[in-house]
Amino acid sequence: MKLYYLYSKFTQTYIIMETTQKIKWYRKLVIALTISTIVPTTFLLTSLAPAAPAPAGTATSVSQEDARTLISNYRKSAAAADSQVNGIRVEAGQLESMNNIAAANPNTRGYRMYYGQDGAGSDVSVVVGINDDGQDMTETIYSTGRTGTNLCPPVCDATSPLTK
């Protein structure tokens, strides 16, 4: 039987191991090093992956940079509008965004919704408050999933007494 003498800095003592113990010790060391490499790498790659789109109706606070990216993505793929707009549908997530903006800034005089598209190609609305001069107030910006254009037409109520 062959014995190995290893010095442990942690306990500041010598450890005497048989050959089989040494192999088990190295296996544990390899497993510990593997885990200590894989776990941080997984967290890093997960944080770099594009975020999943927010489900429709969920208001998510976004930065100016993220808002610019969403709007730019949409404009790269948008078709030109060639018909008269008679109205617009406001979804629950968009209304929630407006309420959140109003709560954060009581000087909000109106709202602007920009069309956006996330990295996965899903439609989003970028909602921002506007001031008395009609300028975007970019301190608080929200993004929410959107179903279609929400423009009328084609999203109209054909039975509405308001349009007859």
C-alpha cells in the first residue's frame, strides 16, 4: 500500500492518504472546481440573454436605452400606414403604465405610446408621460405587450353607436 503525504494549508497539518483516498480527494476537487466554474458562467450567460417579452397586459419599467431599442426594432419592420385612423384601443397594460407614470410624476399632462418590438419580434408599446409643452418626460418609461396595432381600423367596434 502506497501512502501520500499532503500538506493542508487550511488545517496547517499533514494529511496521510492511501492511493484510493487520494483519487477520491482529487475527484472531489475536480467536482468542486467544475461547479465553481459552471455556476457563475450560467448566471453570466443568463444575465446576457435577451429578456423574455412581458406578457400582454403587464407594465414593465424600462430605461431610455431599452425604450430606444424597442422603438427602433419596430420602425425597422413597420409597414407604412395608408388609411385614416378613426380611433385607438388602449389595453389594460397600457393603462397600468399610464397610472404608474402619473403616480411617479403628478405633473404629467398626457401620454404618448410608441410602437416597439422586442428582440423576439413581439409587439410592445413604450408608454411615456408628456408635459404641458407636449414633450416626452423620460424619467419614467414603461413597456407592455401589445396585441396588434390597436388602431381603428382594423380594431374597431362595428356595432358602436358612436360611429353610426
